[in-house]
Amino acid sequence: MSSHYEAPIREPLVTGEKTYHDISVEVGAPVLGRANKSWYIVFTIALIAFLWGLGCIIYTVSTGIGVWGLNKTIGWAWDITNFVWWVGIGHAGTLISAVLLLFRQKWRMAVNRSAEAMTIFAVVQAGLFPIIHMGRPWLAYWVLPIPNQFGSLWVNFNSPLLWDVFAISTYLSVSLVFWWTGLLPDFAMLRDRTTNDFQKKIYGILSFGWSGRVKDWQRFEEVSLVLAGLATPLVLSVHTIVSFDFATSVVPGWHSTIFPPYFVAGAIFSGFAMVQTLLIIMRKVVNLQDYITVLHIEYMNKVILLTGGIVSVAYITEFFIGWYSGTSYENYTYLSFGAATGPYAWAFWALIICNFIVPLTLWFKKLRRNILWTFIVALVINIGMWFERFDIIVIDLSKGRTPSSWAMFSPTFVDIGVFIGTIGFFFVLFLLYARTFPVIAQAEVKTILKSSGEYYKNLRAKHGDYVDHHKKVDPMSKEPAANSDDGKKNFFGEADDQDIEYTHEATVNANALGLTEAQRNRLDAMLSRIGTYNPESQKADNLQKLDGVGPLLEQRLHQVGIYKYGQVANLTNEDYILLDEVLESFPIASNRGDWNSQATELKNK
């Protein structure tokens, strides 16, 4: 049994005395309740930014790419910088949801849902820039290898730009399916809890008929593992292919074999920084501090430290190899002495300070666990990673092999407007998601409640794993007294001990269910009305003959003291509401049918 529990020295991942019902209520509250003032303020700002960007995009498409700050020398600049930046931000979701799932990391469960949503919304923003950069976005389908009436017009499969199309579309598709699969039990929870008929119908459709049966969970686990296996290579492949846009060219500063691992590490680095930025805000706005704890923040900071270290080694390697080559052309690349002292020195030092110096503060545990400082560092890293992409593209292109072609790049208001518009669009999507979808995977958090919840860890710290209190509160821990005839036994199969006093109905396993005192009192009242089970003189009925009851639900009904058909036949609507509150995945009325009549019929057979 102890193998299911964490060592006491580990901090809890769910703080507070949470029950399964508390998790359902608190995770569903932002969706089923009303939005607060903070949400409307942030949404209004994001919507204004999005509309401004939309106006700039319309102006660009109607007028032409000439409204951007591009020139003959620097044909890629602000737009491709933003494209690579957004793709990088979208990397953390797949890492958290797929790779950490395969490694069975429990701490991912509170952050994976929002990270996956962030991945999808970031990839949507990234896809906008190549389409706009085409100049004629209505001809975007030309990049797809489909039969056409233009004779020899066909895509160039040797171009990394075409590889981007396939890599990112595959990445988006798998991420979307993975995200939606994980949401099925959460949609079902909202379907069962909402009192609004329209919401009930919508979430019923979105949940694909999820009923919480053992078969549902079995398929859920199988599909999740398969999708994790498919998505894990994407963590490495997508940004590797993005790096090929540069590494396969002969431009000084781009023609580098270190780019693929360097880009992947940088993508995870920036992605986790954006996850930190969003979750630190969200945990405060929607009151989820008990589920997204300081421990989660610290774990993500450790990943940022690891990937930041890889990125720093890549910076040093790039700088050293450029200097060691002795080639004059390398003195104008984005990581060189010329870049540090030239006209783009401000961009070079912004990269070094934001990505190399500031993250080093996370080596100190006090700062690593400080919420405000973590938020500041995450913002700084996001800024620094944008400058890294800007430096790679603009500085390397600004000074080519012929000095006569050297040029500077200056963004126009349209460049800036489109970028700000995508940031606004991203936050509009994320804020709408937070109001319509559960921001935490409540079904997965419930699976770690007993092993990593603060309440249960305190119980084990106080009583241990194998002491008598487990036997006295868990009717499944020993043989029922009805199976034994050696002396007078109580319900737990132990000798009747005058020192044992029960303040509640003995057949209710309250600690296993994590019930509050008020819930125990309500269960006592219910059992006094429907009848109690006496293992000395009665035999438990097979409750699995009731619709929607499997082995797991039968065990949970036993934990609340229901063993007999006669008890089920006496249940009232208020009793069903109480059972839905205290039991995880209790079937809704449409899935269980009329238990009262079923139990009456079975009892009379």
C-alpha cells in the first residue's frame, strides 16, 4: 500500500483539506460562475489590441508588403521573428502533456491543461505570419502539394519552408487531439454540474457521451499513452525543422549544425516562461492557489534553469566558433564582437541580459520559490527570446558578404501593430478558454489527491501507513466479521474493544473519502433513514446488477455504508445529490436509470 504514497518529506501538490467534491466545485467555478471585474478589464485590453492588429493586417493585405520595414537586404525581419517566437512558446504544452506523462510526473497534472491550450493558441498566431508574408494570402493553398491546373506548378519538397508547413500542421493537429481527449472527463463534470440546460446540452456534446465507466477510463488511459508517444517526437522535430529554415542556408551566422538542439532548448525555455507568466496570473484571478502551488512554480523554474543552461552553452559555442574561425564575415553575426559593439548592440545586450544573466538568479531557492520574482523573470525571458530571434534574423542579414548591400532595418507602425495584434488575439483566445473550459485537469488532479494531497499526507504523518486507525476506518482492510466465527466481533472483524468509540456510523469509511464533518453528519442522517448494514447478521447484495454500477462504484457505495438493495430502494433525490457530492464519478440520472425500482425488483427476487 505504501508504494501508492509519496515520501512524507515531499511537499503536497494539492494544499488545503480538499475532497473530490471540492476539486469539482473549485475547478468548475470559473466556468459555471460569473466572470469577475479583472477578467473583463484584461479581456477588453486584449480585444482592443487584437482589433488594432486586425486593422494592420487588413491594411497590409490591401496595400502590400511594402508597408512593412523590409528592404532588399533584409527580406525577413519582424514577421519571421514573430513566427519563430510563437512556435517556440507553443513547445511547452507538448512537453508537459506528452513527455512528462510518459515519465509519470505528477506535478504536470495541475498545469498541463492550460499549457496545452497555450500551445494551440500560440501555433495559431505563428501560422498567421507566413500567410500574411505571402502578400496574397488567398493563394496560400499553393504551398500544399495538391493537383492543379497550372501545369508544372508544384511545391519544392527540398525547401525547409515546405517542411515547416507539414511539421506545424501535424503539430497543431496532434496537440488539438491530445488537448481535447484530456478534456473529455472535465466536460462531463461540467455537464453534470451545470443547471443551465443550454450548457448541459453543449457540454454533453463536447464530452462525447463520457459516463465515467471503467471502460471509459481504460480507453482514456490507452489513447493518452498512444497520443503521448506520437507527440513526443514532435517536441524535437518541430523546432528542429524551423531551425532548418536558417541552418540549410549559406548565410554567415545561419549555416550552423548546432541550430537544431539549440532551437529546441530555446523553444522549451521560452515556452515554460510563458506558461509561468500565464499560470501565475491565472492562479490568482480564479483562486486556484491550492492546485497551482509554489512547488509547481519551483519545478517549472528548474526546467527553465536546465534549458536556459543549454541555451547559454549554445551562445558561448556560437561566439567561440565564430571568433576561432578567423573569418571576417563571422565578425558580423548575431553572437560576435561586432554585434556587441555595432549598431545593433542594444539588441545583442538585451539578449545576453534577459536570457543569460537574469535566469541565473533562479539558482537561489529563495528566489526560485518567490512568485513575484518568478513572474518578472518569466517576462524577461519572453522578451529575451524575442530578441534572440530578432538578432539571428536581422543582424545576420544586415551585413552580408558584400558591403555595398549592407542595410539597417527599422520596423514600421504596421510591423508593430500586427505583432501586438497577435498578442491580443492570443490573450482573447486564452481568456475565452478560461471562461468556457476547465483550466485544470480536475479528473487527473483527483487521481493524486490521496497520495499528494496535504490532508492525506498529514493523516499519514500523524498515524503512519500500517497502524490500527487504518483498520478502524477502512472496512475493506480486513475480512468482515460475518466471515469469522471466532468470538464476538465488531464490523471490522476485530475483538469488541470497549476503548473503541464511534462518533459516526461505523460502516462509513469517512477518511478514505476525505469527508468533512458536515458531510459525515448528513451521511449518518441518510443511513438512519434508509437503513444500515450489519455484517454480523446480513450478507451484502451484488450492487453491480444496478445500471451504471461497476466494481469501483460498488466499492465506493460500500464506503458510504450502502450494501443492500433495500437501502438503495429507500434513497431520495436529496440522497442522490449527497452521493454525487461525496463520491467521485457518481453516474448521472440518465446513466443510472431508476435505481429505486431496480433495487426493489432485485430485493423481491
